[in-house]
Amino acid sequence: MCGRFTLASNTETLQQTFFDFKIPSNLSPRYNISPTQEVASVANTHERHVEFFHWGLIPSWAKDPKIGSRMINARSETLAEKPSFRNAYKRRRCLILADGYFEWQKIPGDKAKQPVYIRLKSQKPFAVAGLWEVWQAKDTDEPLRSCTIITCPPNAYLEDIHHRMPVILPANAYTQWLSPEEQSVDTLQPLLIPYPGKEMEAYPVSRFVNRPTNDSPECIVPLEANDPRLF
């Protein structure tokens, strides 16, 4: 599962990394992005603009948008089977921009899980594979665009931290993933693999991040051994 992530890189860094995308100039740094919030995404349209989608996929046929809170993640292995995801998998794919994410690791002898921050060793931003949908309420003309993060089994480096990880796509996969054309499962499925562990790093952080309203640099400060900052 991927339930929290960050996008704190400045606009210049984002534009250098995602040079084919149009990055908004007013992006604020985010250190604790949570489900149901707006997330920076690039949909598989011709524009390649970074837009903001509601995190938590709401299928077009849903009667209640609250269903989205249960669909913040989609398992790569079952995308083609699940009614909530299979059409979007073929036709409505997106990239979700991030520069790190959090997982909660089980600690022997401790009931409380330890939050861990995970990022690339380069500390550069990256793009996570996602799906998007458009939902229309009966009482409004404004459609709601939503998305979900695709997850896969972890690489060997992360398997002791959590049993899932987001699908981080390499830059050479962006064009195929963002193609506006309908694509087959056989074409897409090979892209949904764990990112190489040798290119990633992870470290424990304070339980300050447990509270979704805490959105500051303190969320990603490394927690040293015997550190008392266990909020």
C-alpha cells in the first residue's frame, strides 16, 4: 500500500526532471500528501500538463463519491480483472508526481509501527503509475477527476519494510504509459514491475508524520537511534 507521499521539490527541479511536461509555477512543497487530497498528475492526453486530481479513484458509475477513499491504491496483478479499474487501465492512465513516500514497518515487540521514508538515492522526483476517472454528480456541472496509485510487490531492498510498493516508472516508459490510445494488457503489464532497489534508500522518521495535518519538513527528518521524537 502507498498511503502517504511527498512532493517537495521546487519547480525548477521538477521541470528539469519532467522536461516534456508543463509544470505549474505555483506548486507548494508537500511533505505529507494524504488520501482524498489533490495530487499532481499527468493524464494520458495530448497536452502533457500537470493537473490536480482527487486521490482516491471514483468510477464513473459510482453512486457515492466516498467509494474513492477505499481505492487510493490498485494492485498491478488484478487491474485487468477488477470492474473499478479495468476500463481505466486500457484507456485512462496517468503519472502521479512524487519525490518520496512513507510506509509503516512492523517492529518486533512494539505495537506501534515505525514510519519509514522511502525515496531515490539521487533524491530526484519520480513518476508513479496511476489510473484516472471522471465522475459527474447529478447536482453539479463540474466533473470530479480522480486517480489511484498502482502498486506491485516490493523489490528485495524494501521487502522487510512492506509487502507492497508503488510502481515507479522509468522515464523511458512515460510515452507508452501516457499514450492516449487504448492499449492491451499484454503491452502494459510488463511495465508494472518493482523499481530497482539499488537505486533507492529508506530511513525511519518521527511519528509526527502519522497525523495527516502535519505537513512540514519535519515529516522527512531522519530519526536517529534512541531518538525521543516519537510523537
